[in-house]
Amino acid sequence: MMAVKNDKPLMRCLGEFVGHVLTAVRKDVNAKEVHRTIEEKQEGNITLRRTTIDEMVIHEKESSDG
């Protein structure tokens, strides 16, 4: 099996990783789950599961300092 050549340097990969983590941390966390529905169907050795989550997101007003 042939190895895949990666042209990105290690520091670039590390920077992308840190960027993804910071983006996730900065996301709006004012979401509240209000309803969850789980539907499940089983046929033989296969299970089909569908989960629906309804959320309420509260946006804070931005102050205009201008």
C-alpha cells in the first residue's frame, strides 16, 4: 500500500487544528433543547433510529458603541 504524501507542514496542521477548536469554543451556547423525538424501527439484525431535536436559541442584543 502506498503512503499518501502530505504537503502541509506540521505547524500549518497544528494551526488549523487550533483554529477549529477556537471556532467551536466561540460558538453561541445559548441554545436550549425544548423537545426530542426518537423513532426506532427494527428489522432482523438492523435497527433504524431517527432522532429529532428541537432547540430554542436566544440571541443576545449587541450593544452599539458608536
